[in-house]
Amino acid sequence: MTFDELKEKARSLPLRPGVYIMQDRQSEVIYVGKAKALKNRVSQYFQDSAGHTEKTRAMVSQIDHFDVIIADSEFEALVLECSLIKRHQPRYNILLKDSKGYPYIRLSREEYPKFSLTSKAAQDGARYFGPYAGRHSSQGIIDALRAALRLPSCGKKFPRDIGKERPCLNFHMGKCDGYCRGDELKEQHGEAIAQAVSLLEGRFKEVQSGLQAEMERAAEELRFEQAAQLRDRLRAIELLGARQKVLAASLADTDVVGYFRGTAKSCFVVLHYVSGELAAKDFDLLETPMEEDEADVISSLVRESYTGRSRLPGQILLPCELPDRVPLTRLLSEQVGARVELITPQRGAKMDLIRLANRNAAEEVERATTREERQNKLLEILGRMLGLESPPRRMESYDISNTGADDMVASMVVYMDGRPLKRDYRRFKIKDLAGPNDYASMEQVLTRRFRRYLEGDEKFSEKPDLLLIDGGEQHVRVAAQVLEQMGLPIPAYGMVKDDRHRTRALVAPDGREIGIQAVPAVFALVGQIQEETHRFAIEFNRQQRKGRVQGSVLDRIPGVGGKRREQLLKHFKSVKQVKEASLAQLQEAVPKNTAQSVYQFFHPEEQEKEEPHGNP
């Protein structure tokens, strides 16, 4: 379908809730979304693209046709959207890498049963326990059971491998009872598996009391070696009791959701609490969504994490209010047949838990990404936002500063790979202008800078990938005209400030604004560049004014005109050093008579000593 045909089809949709399914030319589903009013929501995609984010523009460019499914309510639309996203895994939806399958512990049905981890239960005769909160904590449960009950963790298969080799190191270290030694240990293996099952079913005290009684009976019957083995197992079980809260993670009382949006990667964290104690932590790293609002991202991740599970906590604490909290609450509650609350705390102990979850998410991102990865991703995002062919590695920023016709200056600040390159900073004095004129000043500065680049000047030999001009549309239009006249295809954008003097957007020469506040890392970088450029310009302006004011002291010395003043300042660098110079040092810079006048001006007391005093 053509773009106009897609627009016309969107306009013909009803004002009813439902789901829309965007597809490309190969009929692959690339995006699934829900809407309260299908006509209004879908039509937005086919309006003026200037208001779209880069991700939306990219998605719309791939749409060949779309389908819709009418629903009776927003709740039904939400249920359907969740189902379709899990089924199709569209590339423009926010997705967890593994579609967030919740693991089960599987006990095989064989002569010597073994525990393993699986993503879903199957009708194969095996026993399944769960689902549990995450794969890491679930594997920890299996490892804890094996260690406590001294079950084998090797790859041997019984009874096939019994007696073929000597027991491994785990047996000699007391970590396994060595069931590979003989078939007579089969009953003991069965007892250990039965105890493990009881523990997984939450019957910890029953297992503990049974082992206690068996140990005491063995001691009474003088079976001291067996009693010692039972004692060691009982101690291991008691230690496992301290971790019992981990075994109950699938029945957690409260889940606390945390989220951190990094430059290159983001992290979604869930802390599982049982009876007020932290039981387990589950997290997923994902590529940072470009422009999506944090609430929309968390809503998508919560839906993906919790839909389809047979057990859920009574309350889920969220770091922000979700736009679809009400229908999502109903969906999860109906899913498990019990009340599930979605709560966004504002203060108190629950808010402290949110901060802890967010901090955990930030630490996972920090460990998973290097500084170079963050900078590269940041520049890649900025390049996509501005429609550049490649990330802008070298950026130059310009600002004009003046306090009148005598103090007009400009600054050039350079950022390389997202970091300031101070050795390439440059300052300009504005020349031959009758009065303050920012536009003419910017034209002069850029013309001088790029003329020297074209002439091969070593100080200006690097060509920037992007120009950032401190100012609005007219400022950047001047920059674009200079670049066009000089035949340099360098993109230029203005840095526009809000009422609080903070950078709020970038503006193109044609007046098109690109919002940057939705991407915090880009917002921070552009704001930093603008502040640094402004600081550098103001600093130079102050130096100029200070030098001019101090120069007026020299103007008061008889015989010192403009030329001699410049000679003195060039030689001594400052008025202070002129004042502290000896007569011989002054004579090295200016003629003797001028040097004498300067020295006498700053040292009048020595002149008085030389004058003869009359008799009293």
C-alpha cells in the first residue's frame, strides 16, 4: 500500500478500542500496539513525520500494510496486545532477550532421578516444581539441594555407569555420597531425592525432624558412621533452611521493580521479597530504547515479565505510575485468580525499596558497559536523531560574547568522541564591526575558521562532523550559509534554550526542531557542550575587558601612547609585571626616555629621595 492509502485506511478506522498490527512487505509483524480509539492512534503514524521520533519514523518507513482487531474494552485490547507481542516478537516493540520464560525445576522419571532446569513444564511423566523467579536463583536452588543432600552433580548416568570408574573428587571431598560405587546405594539415593522433593514442596521441618530421629536411632544402634553421615546431612539441611526464602521465591509476598536507563544499555530489575526479607534478584539487560517514555518502557517490561505466570506476588511496587495500570492490574489478577496490586510508592519504606532496586539496576548497567561503549552509543543515538550518516565523532561548538563594540569575541570548543578536546579550543577577536552584531560576528568567525582549514593551517586542519551553534534558527542559518558558500557539506544545528536557560532542543537551518529531552544522555551532553562553549567565550571576554581597563593605567604615563603601551604589554604580558620591572628591564622594551617615564610613574618615592633638601 502507498503512504496515502495507509493514511486513508487509518482515517476509516472506528473510534473504538483495539489492537493494530503493523507489517512490512514480507508480511512480517514489525510492531503491535493497543489503542483506546483506533482511528486517532493509528492516524498519528501517517501524519507529518516532523513530530515523530527517529524510531517511529524508521518504523513507519517499513510499513507496507496493517491490520486491526476490534476489542470491547481497553482491558481486552491489553490482553490481546500481550498475546500478540509474545507470539510475533516484533522488532520495534520493547522486548526482553529471552521473552522472559520463567523456569521450572524438573525431576526426571528414571531409575536414578536427576534434577535439571527447564523453561516450561511438559507432559512427559517427569515432576515439575515452579515456576520460579529467575534462572539464576533456580539454579541456585538445585545446587543447594545437591550440596545439602550430597547428590551427584557429575554427568554420569546411573545405573549405566555404576562401577565403571573410581569415584570422582566430589566423593573424596564429602560433596557426594558416591552413588557410582555400587547398586546397593540405590535405596539411599531414593531417600535423598524424596527429601529434596519435600524441601521443594516447603516441608522443611518434616525433613529436619525425620533426619534427627534417624540419626538418633543410628547412634542408639551403635551405627556411628551412619549417624555421623546423617548428622552432616542434618547440618547441611539446617544451613539450607537459612536459604529457604529462596526456595519460596515463586511465592514471593512482594516484588519490587527497578529500572535504570543507561546510554548504551538499560536494566530491568525485580527484587523478590518473602515475609519482608529479600529472597532473590532477577534482572535483564537490554539495549536502551531511544525515545520511549520511561513509564511506557516499564509498562512493556512488566507485561512481558508477568503475563503467562501461574503464580504472582500480592503486590508489585513500581518506580513510576504506568499509563495502563488499571487494565494491567485486572489482567494479572484474573490470570492468577487472586488480587494483585500495582503500587507506585511516593515516600517511606516502600520508596526505599524502589531506590534499592533502581540502584541495583544502575550497578548492573555499570558492570555491563565500558565508558567507550557508552560514548559510542551516545554518539550513535545523536547521529540518528539528526539524520546523520554516521555518528559525529568531532563536534565543534561556537558562541559569541560581547559587552560593547570594544569587547566582541567568539569561542570555538571541540568535543571528540563525546569528551572535550581542550588542545583544539580556539578564541577569536571580532574585527571591523561598528557595534555588537551576533549574526555578523558568527559569519566572520566561521569564515575565518574554515578559510584557514581550506588553506591548510595546522591549527585548523581537522574537519568537524557536526557544528553546534549557541543560538536559534537565525544563528544556525548564518552558519549554514557560510558552509554552503565555502563548499563544505557539514551539518549545523543551533542549541535552543528554555526559560531556565537550559538547552531544550536542537534546531536545523530550516527551522525544524529536534527535541532532546526524551533521551537524558543526549540532553546532558548537548547541555554540557553549550555550557562549556559559553564559559570559554565569557572567560575570553573578561580577559579582554580586564586588559583594556588595565591598559588605561599606562595611558596616564607621560610619553606613553598606544604604540608604546602595546610594546610594554607584549614584552611584560601584564601591567603588574611592568610595574615591578627595573629601569634596565624597561629599557629593553622601549626607548630610554619612555622607560624613565614609566619607572618614575610607578616609583615616585625613589624620585623624592634623589631631590636635594634645603638647609633648615
